[in-house]
Amino acid sequence: MAQRGEIFSQRVNRENRTYFFNIKENRRGDLFLAVVESRKLASGEFERHQVMVYEEDLVPFSEGLKEALDVMRKERYQRATHHEKSADESDTRRDR
């Protein structure tokens, strides 16, 4: 274990944020997932947000997350195709 109660940790670095997916064990032996977002502020300090999901809630949590991601993908696709159509219509008007 890397830290007290920590079983697994995966770090995802992005441009201005770092995400951690940590599996931990509490004093009673219950496992939970801690999803942490950390970002450095202009002051040099770090702002940190955490969501804890206990083992018994992981299935409904992951189903809800999957559904939310599906909606985001659909929305992104609809916006991209709408943008392409708008650009095509704009080009057609200019060509007249």
C-alpha cells in the first residue's frame, strides 16, 4: 500500500488539472472509490475536489456515469454536425 488504506491509485494529467482514481479501504475494511480533481490556482495553492463512491454503490454510479457520457457524446456529435451544416449553408450563400 502506498498510503494508509490506499490500495490502488491511477493519475490522469491534463493541461490544467490532474485527476486521481483511488481505491481505498476504511478502518472497517469497506472499499471505496475516491475520484479527486486537483488544480493549481494562480496563487500557487491547490484546489481539490473529491467524490467518494462506496463499493455497494459502484454499479449504479457507473451506470449513471455511462449514461451521462453517452449524452455528452450525442450532444457533441449533434453540435458538430449542426456546425458543419451551418458552414456549408454559409459557403453556398457566398457562392451565389
